[in-house]
Amino acid sequence: MGITTDSWTHLLTNDHYITTAVHYIDGEWNVNSHILATRKTDEKQTADYVKNFVDDILQEFGVLKDGNVFTTDNAANMKAVFREESWLPRAGHNLNLVLLHALQAGQGLDVEDATLTATTKELVTLAKRSSLNRLM
């Protein structure tokens, strides 16, 4: 079974959350994904805290088993959480990091293209934070 875990901070309230989801293939070869929980955290997200937090969620849903494969971003605390488990970095996160680096002036883009990219990113961020996002 695949387990994905991500921690994030709400932009408006600055509250911290951890989301844990499972992914598996059923007997008819259908891919299934389910979010088990998104829960607010009140403590600093150290490796030990996150490990216990995620294990509690997995145990609650009866899916804390040997052989699970964990996927997270490349944050140091997340790597440390699953250092003794089967762990894979999230490909989308790695691609995002590559693109962020590549789409900066001096990294293969001229200043005009880098400015266009930065402006587009700002517009997308503004749309996501506004009521326009609900209309999409």
C-alpha cells in the first residue's frame, strides 16, 4: 500500500496541518486513493512528532502494516520520519523544484522571460487566493 503524507500551513490562519492518504490497487486492478485524515497540529513538526502523528492515523484506519511505501516531499523532517521505511520522494515536488530553479533569470532564461514567468505566477497566486478560485 502506498501512503502519502504532507504537512502544510493555512495561508490565512497560519494553522499547521498534516494530511495522510492511502493508495492501492484492488482485486480488479483499479487504482484507489483515499484521504484518511487532515488534522491540525499544535506542536513543532519534528521527525518523531510527525512519525507518531502519521502512525496514529494509519493505526486508527487499520492500515499500519509492514511493507507500506511512503511518499513525501523532500523536507528534511519528512525524510527523517521515514528513514527506516520504504520511502520515495514525490515526483511532482521534485519537478516543481527543478522548474523553480530553471525558470529564474540567469538559469537559461533571459530577463524578459523570467519577468513574464514571475508575473504569471503572481497572477495565478492572486486568483487562487481570491473568490475567483471558487468559480473555476
